[in-house]
Amino acid sequence: MNKKEVKYLGRDFGDFRQGLVDFAKNYFPDTYNDFNETSPGMMFMEMGAYVGDVLSYYTDYQLRESLLSQAQERSNILDIANSLGYKAKATAPSHVDLSVYLWVPATGSAGAKTPDMAYALTIPQGMLVTGDTTSANFTTLEDANFANTGSAKTSVSVYSLDGSDDPDAFLIKTKVKAISGESVTETYNTTTAKKFDKFKLNANDVIAIESVTDEDSNIWYEVPYLAQDTIFEQVANKPSVDSTTAADADDSPYLLKLRRTARRFTTRINKDNYTELNFGAGVSTQADDLIVPNPSTIGNVLEIGNAAQLDVSFDPANMMQTRAYGQAPSSPLTIRYLRGGGIASNVTSGAINKITSKTINLDEDGLDPDVVNTVKESIAITNEKPATGGRSAETNEEIRQNALAAYASQNRAVTKEDYISRVYAMPPKYGSIAKAYVASDDRINNNPEPPVGPGDANPLALNMYVLSYDNLNNLTTTNLTAKKNLQTYLSQYRILTDGINIRNGFPINIGIDFEIVVLPSFNGKEVLVQTIDMIKKYFDIDKWQFNQPIMIGDLVAKMSVVEGVQAVSNINIKNNASVDSGYSGNSYDIDLATINNVVYPSQDPCIFEIKYPDKDIRGKIVGF
């Protein structure tokens, strides 16, 4: 039998049809030769070409939909992105700083009236607010603590005066962060454990899962993937938990711990942006984390007495072979989540002015009930700046590009920038890190302070220098509790061979004396005040980072453009290092470090700071 030649180059209906015609002409010339469009033979050839065209289309379609760069269907893009480790978002919330006001009566004798802080109540986080001109709801993320008047976020002003011009009431203002969204609760009424169970929420604008609990009050934890059996757990920082860290409770109210748990779940969105919870395959009545290996059970994974099993390996972290990617729920679950966000949540300043719901904490024993009611009714809110950041669900192209970026980073800290980004991403309740700098251990090792971390000389080790803010927004050393929490937090992201020594950075407190010439037609005092305000903004500590030099020429140029300044005749930067005066105590030779009108930082990671701008910036008006 002669081998027949088949051409595989046809891709569409026309190519398939012509190929069938050529095949019939070449190999069956005497059997069939009526290739008229209306002949029965041509009908069968065209039907075969039709089938070939359809199969070719779906082959191309499946190949295209299996490639992230070419896929078009949203469900396929989500599946591929999820396999690459990227979790698409159903919505993005807007963020805003809310100003919360409280009226309190005055107390004290004439001429020395102060706010009666017994009426300074606290509004716990979770206060729900909205506005007259917006339908978006906002939820506060922090406690509004009016008693904490020492904080930089809280201020006190006189509200009204009595007949003797003494204050008879004060207004306390504090700032809290809020997010566009509101808490919603759903119940998943399951009674039988199912392997890899799923539950879809009734909302397509879920921002985040806040909590999942079962009827026995057991907490279920969200993890990036079901195979991850460790989670971050927060523990209140109080003496009964750890007496050594409780002293840092104001700055680090929670301790960060790692623990294993079988009660875990993952979340993902479907093509319609509805959020789905996915659980594990464990169906036993005993949770995995309660099965503790011991000498009598540790060998259960191996067949004792069978020589053929002597070389069988086992996982030392899972010696009971209980891994089932977490437990499957077997009782009703209560799911609380935050929903909202979107473009509509981006509102203008002043648009948020109504309190929908709130909880008030106040010890009313010994207080005047009428005054208490007046204080509670006086609570008011507003947003001095617009709420920004809200947006709708990610588009297909955004998911595609974000998934490629997530795959490249692998959610790991590799470069110096990765580590710094991770430090700033740690939730503030574990300790706020204001500034961070990373250098290799063999480059900088002059710090005499014992580090939090390995501490030994290691060519692969990194020195991470950190500083925090105090309640007046000035730089201060980071407390030990925050460093330990940071070490725990980074352990989930750092490469195994990387050692991290967490050390204190060096704030260098400076002062500035300057002289300016004022144009004749301007008020000298007003120009001087405006120049000082410009210098304060220039040295705003939020804008400065470790090892950032002071460009004197740039500073002089900004001073020269202040309206009314004719010339800057002199500028002098000095180091303030007196501990008794409240400075850091870090001495630095500014003159020696100044080269070509640039003040260079020290070899040890430092940051320049004007700690007390009102007294450390001094100006004088001079003439030519």
C-alpha cells in the first residue's frame, strides 16, 4: 500500500476544503471527479472542512487561553494569576484622615482653667461614618482617644470663655485613619465536613475578610495558600503575657507571634468579582495542630519490621502525616468582612460629616449625667483632606501585569528595596517603623549596640537600621518589642541564608542660623516668618531618609524665592547634641562634613533632623 501524503498546513475552512479536494484528485481520480459546488461529494468535503476548522479554532483557543499574556477570558486570567501567586482584588478602598472633635468642660481655679479630662472619652475603632453628599460609608481603623493629649495627633483649643474671660469649655481634636467600607456578617450553615469545601459571599465588593469563627468560637485564619500551615498571630502586649515587653505597650500594643494551625482558608474572586472562601481537605474530628508526635507514635508513618521501608523518608515537620491542607469546616461559620470601596468612595474634603454608629468608652462614675450627655452629643467629624485611593475591580490587563510582577518577586525579600518595603508594610500595631536603611554586615559594623538578630559576623548578613517617631513626631530609637515583632514579621519573607541584624539608626539633630536681606517694600518680620516656615517644610522629617545629604545650595535657592527675600547673605548649620536639652546626643562635625556646599552624612547610617523647629531655626534681617 502506497503511503499517502497529508498536508498539515491548513488552518481555516478554505485551506481544509482545498486540501480535501487535492487529496481526492491525487489519490482517487477514477473514483470521484465531480467537484462542482452543488455535487454531493463536495457537500461531504465541505462538512469535513467545517469540522476541521472548528477543531483548529478550539485548539488555537485553548492554547491562547493557557498563556497569561494572550488569555482573554477573565476566568482564565484569574486562574493563571492565582497559580502564579497573585490574588486579584474585587475592589480598592479609599483612605482618609478624619478629624474628630469633642467638647469638654473646664476645671480648675480662675486664671488656671484646664480641660476636665474625666470627660475625655474614647471611641473604639469601627466607628461608621458617612456624609450628606456621598453614599459611601467609612470605618475608622484606630481608636479616637481624646485623653491622649500628649500625642501629635491630638490638640486642645479654647471653645468658649466665661464672663471673666476664663475658658469655660475646651475643644479636643484628634485624628484617626478611616477606610471606605462597612462590616457585614454572613453565616455559612454547613454541618458536614467536605473535602476542599467552598463558600461564596453575597457581595462583589469585598475589601478584606475581618474574621471567621465557628460555633465553638474557634478562629479560622486566612493564608496565601492552603499548604501554608503557619500564620501570624497577634497577642495583646500586657504584663500577664510578657512582663518584659509590656513597658512598650503604648508604641507596640500587640506582640507578633508565629503559630501553626489547621483551621485556615484562602480567598479568591471569580469572574464576576464575588469572593470565594476555600477550605482544606481534613475531615477528621481532631485538628492537625492537636496531634503531637511523641516517642510512642512518631514511627507510625513507617512500616516497622519491613526492611524494604528502611530508606523511606518522612517530613520531620509533619511526622504524623496529618497534612490535609487544613481542616474542612463541620459546623456553621460566622464570616465578618469589610465591603465597599470603589470610585464613588473618593470624596472631596468636608464631605464626611455624619456619624452612623459608634461605641463610647467612658467611666461615668462621679460625673454629672447632664454634662456627660452634652459631651457625648458634641462629637463631630470632618475630613480636612479628600479621601483618595478608591477604585473599581482590576481590569483583565491590570491582573495580567500585576500577576507577572508578583511571579517575578515571589513575595520574597531579595534586594535592599524589598526589605525596606517590607519594613514599612508591617502593621503599626506591632510597632511603627518610621525610617529604615539596609546595608551589608561587612560594610558597616561600627554600631556597639547588641543587635536584634544573629549578631555574628556573616558575609551574607544584613544590618537593618531603624528609627521610630515619638508622640511629637520626632525621631527616636525603636523599642525592643517593635524590633522583635519586626524580626518575626520578616522571617516569613527573607531568604533562608540571609541573616538580619536589627539596629538603631543615628538621628543627628541640627539647627540653622541664617541672615536675609529683605526688599524695601516688604514687612521684614512677615518675610522672616515666611522664610522660617519654608525651612520647616524643607526639613519636614517625613521627607527625609537615611544618608540623605543636605544640599545647602538647594536650600538657599528655596529661601531666595520666598516673596520679599532679596538675598540670603549667610546660612550656618550646626549640630545640637546635648542630651540634657532633649537632643539625641549624637555629635557630628558639620564643618568637616561640608564639602562644596553639601553636608554629607556619616559612615554610620544617620538622618538629619531639626527636632525643635521653633527654637532651632533662627533668622535675622541684615542690610547690604
